[in-house]
Amino acid sequence: MEIKVNEETCTGCSLCKKVCLYDAIEIVDGKAVINENCIFCGACIEVCKLNSIEITGLKEEQKDFSDYSGVCIYLEANGGRIADVGFELVSEGKRLADQLGVKLSAVAIGSSIEKSALEAFQYGLDRLYLIDSPVFSDNLDDIFAKALVQVISRYKPEIFLAGATWFGRTLIPKVAAILKTGLTADCTGLAIDEEKKILLQTRPTFGGNILATIITRNARPQMATVRPHVMEKKKIAKGERDYKDRIEYIKIDESKFKSKYKLLGTEKELNENINITDYDVIVSGGRGLGGSEKFSMLKELAGLLRGVVGASRAAVDSGWISYPHQVGQTGKTVNPKMYIACGISGAIQHLAGMQTSDIIIAINKDPGAPIFKVANYGIVGDIFEVVPMLIKRLKNGKSLV
Amino acid sequence: MIRIKIVVCIKQVPGTTEIKIDPETNTLIREGIENIINPFDAYAIEEGVRIRERFNDGEVEVIALTMGPPQSREILKEAISVGVDSAILLSDRAFAGADTWATSTTLAKAINKIEDCRLIILGKQTLDGDTGQVGPELAQRLNIPFIGYASSILEINRNKMKVKRLMEDRYETFEINLPAAISVVKDINTPRVPSLRGKMKAKSAEIPVWDAKKLEANEDEVGLSGSYTQVVKIFTPKIKHEIKMIEGSPGEQVEQLYKELKELNII
């Protein structure tokens, strides 16, 4: 396998050199030369206007995957409830299954989760595989992986999707490794290639600066994790119908599901159950806040909007607020309906974690702050003036002018 | 005497903070980007060194491992300068283009050659690929437990460890048997800066290079050929962005923002 430059057509324009992030292209005697730093990412192939670069010698085995059919969703449970991302994926899975003309199934594993899992039928599910047992009351990666592998091996879906939650991001790679198939992390877009009937998995890399579309070759199922809040959940059926006839209760031999992990204890962060990705509104503070006590102002605003407080890395590193509140590449990726950035300049790592929010409001005294490049509404001003006024406006319901 | 080997898996990545997008062509401009040690891996290295410091001299050996082009040697030297004992570079054209599966295949083959490896430490994800999948896939290939997002190692001996992991909304403390693999988050420690002695050691360190032959790896199981996933298109997101700047006195600004949000039914 190698990557080749067609010397006949290459003009040495150096466009490929410009886009190569790995320092792998040099222009020698007016032609592009690819060196050993190349990781075959394909960025140069994409950008070359003369189609002068190609990867050759990649063996394509023609495997028969005709016994794999259908789309299957993992419904992750947290404390007896199915996490929302599961329902979002059922809606997305429905769209993909319809396009392929196949059935949509889901698998739920947990303890006392049947009632919550039934809700998935309202989003278009055809069949639910339910493993409900007290052995699954804690998140023990190995036995969850074992149960998932059993279901996937038995029902052979062609596509398997799971939420890119922190548990999902550790569990699903294990499952893919056992099944010996590919896995694409943190997808933000899924589509079906009409001609080949395969799943096109699009995900951000380089902190959201680049999007890559990925396919699963030579293996099935095609597996992907998808970020929470990216797909929209759409109810298409009423909840009154009894869907019990569409549930397959999978009995497991509990003695064979002994985890190698011993859970010694669980602590809620700061005695509060904070998962900022669960909220529709996030009020975030950055360096401009200047201290931990100022976060109380943001907490008040967040409270009035039924939201939660977020923070930039600068604020967390300064010790003003705890790490679970951190938004960005080294913290959490959030997609709320409204994101209010207060005194956050907008480092690229921060933007990577929040730029897909529906509405972004930026309040900053520096009109040149990069946060304004992603904001929908910008206020150049002092957060210590603007935020208290906004709180007052929301509280009193009286016009300020 | 206890003998424990700890392998820290690290990666060289382009520092993304400096990436700029050419507004004309909507493509990335690479110029001036330096290759750096994946920032999350600095915490993995530091934790490996800190574990060694919990034991007597000579009981624990920390080995840095990376797969990459020959220039990745630089980050291994960096690891040695902050306290890692030795380093191994996995480098071969056949390894290029590996997805997370083929990467874990290659790393697993190397780790199987390191006798008595009791713990593998990784950063929670890389800056470029950003998947966080190599750790759990590697652990599965080696058939050992994996704890992701470790925020604290409470206890460790040759056979067992107590480790706390961070989930979205809670900490969970586990006891697991070794050998095992963990990935660490940044609040586990504060990485140290290289000492003068460390820099000297790094300068003179011999770093062995293991290729596909040394790993007894078939060309079909590593690199792009050994990958189950393949990138078919790479592109920069179209920026279709409009901002409404709200002018006026602070009171007027707040009032207008309030009206806008009311109209959008957000408040």
C-alpha cells in the first residue's frame, strides 16, 4: 500500500503541502513528494484540484455481509432510566432504517429499566431486546460488553449506534474489539450511501476544525458512537399502545456475568448531581469573571433560566469552579438550546466544546474576542453590569428602558 | 523485591491551537504548526512516574511507548526528560494510516514483548483523532480490565489497584486486578517540567525502534491495511455564521436581548 503523486499532472502548486497537518509533503523540483510522516489521512487527496494524488495497493476483500440486516441502537440506562441520547438515536436510526428498507431494533441493558425503555417505541422502534437483571445495576464495563456482544452476535445488525457518553466511550470500543469490527467515535452526522448501502459516518477531528467522513470496510456491524444532543428526537407514535408484544426478553445466566471490576463506591460531584450536558441552558464564565465568588452571579442567572453553570478551562484551572463544569476540548462537549458566554474570550478548544449550541450569546468587553465569531448575539460590555441587569430583568419582568 | 513495569502510551500530534483556516479556499493552513506531545499524554507520563515514586528505588520501571513516524522519537525524549526510565519507538511505513483498531493491534503486539508489564497508562484521548478508543480497544486485545477517565489512583501494588474514575456526574471507585490499563483525565496530577538531569538523560538516551518484523506483525493486520475503518472524505466545515451585535447602554442592550430571546421563545 502506498500513496503516490502523479508526476505527469502535479504542477507543484503546494496546496497539498499547505493542508497537510503532519509535515509529510515537500515540493521538490516543482513536484509534490510525500515523505514518511504521512498517516494516509487523505487531506491532500481531497484538496488536489488535479487529482494527482492517490492511495494504491489497498487490498479490498469482497466479503459477504448479506446475513447482517437492520439498524440497532444501544439504549444506555443511568439509574433505572434510559438516557436521552438513546431516544435521539432511535429517531436517527429510524431515518437510516427507512432509507435502507430494514428493521429498527434497540437493546437495553440494566436493572428495572423496562418501563423507561418502552418509551423508545414512540420514536419508531420495531423491536426491543431487553436484558433486565440486578447484575446490571452498576456500570461494570466488562459484563455490559459481554451482554451487548451476545445480542449483536445473535441478531446481526448491519449498523449499531450508541451514545458517546463517557460510559459509552469506554464500553463500546470494548464491544467493537470483541466483535472485531470498526468503530467511529463521536459522530455528528450519519448518512447512507445510496449506491453501496453503507453507512457514512461523519465526525469532527482536530477539535472541530476538520470533519472526516469514515466508512467501515471489511467488517460488520458498522459501529459508531454519536454525541448526545446532536440528533433530534422525534415522537412519531403515541405512548398508550401496549408494546409488550414487540419486546424480546433475553434471559441471561447470571452466574456467567461476574464482573472483574469491583465497584467500591460512588460519589456525586460536590454533593450535587451535575451533568452539564443534561441542561438546555448553560451560563458559562471565563477568565473575565476574575474569581470564584463571581460565579454566584452566573448561578443566579442560570437558575432563573432553569440552566446550569459552565466554565472555560481558564476558570477551572484558576480553581474558581470544579472540573465537571468545564466546557471545551479538555472538558465536556455541550449542545444546549442556549449558551451564554460571560467573560470568555473563546479559545479554539473552548469553541470546539460549544459551537454547535443552538443559540450562543457572548458578553465580553473586548470586541475582538474570538467568541464573537461563533455567537448569534453579541454584547460588547462589562459582564458585571450586563449580567446583574439581565437577572433583574428576568426577575422583575419590568423593562429597563 | 517487587518488579513492576508500567507502559505509558503516548502520541505525537500537531498542536491544533495554531490551526488557521484560509477564508478564501476554506482549507486549513498548516504553516507554523509544531508537533507536540499529545497534551493529555503528559498526565499519563506524570502518573507513571508518580507511581514509581511510591515504591522503593528500582522496583518500578516506567517505559514510554509510541507508534509513529521516525520524528516521534522527539516526544519519547521529552518523556525521558520528565522521568520515564526508557522508551520504545514503533515505526514502520506499514503502520501508517492505522485506525484505532490497527493502532491497538500494533501496541498490543509491542506490549506482549515487554515482560512483566503490570499497568498501561494512556491519556484520555488525542488532540488530533480525538476518539479515546485506543485505550479500551488495547485492553480488550490484551484481555485485561480497563478504567477510563481515571482521576486518582488510591492504592496500587503488584497485583491490585484502587482507582477512581470520573463520569459525567459522579466519581466511581473500583478495585481491579493487575495487569490492567487506565486512561487518565487532567485533574489526576500536575505534570512536572523537565529537570536539567532529565534533559541530559534524554539527550543521551538510546531509543530502540521496533518495526513490523520485530513485532512479527503481518502487513495485513497493521496500518491502513489492517484497519476496519477508512477515511473517505476530509473537509472543513462551512462557516455560515451571522452575528447580531447588540448596541446601546447596558440597560438597552439587556432589554433588546430580552426581546430577541422572548421572540425566539427561549425565555
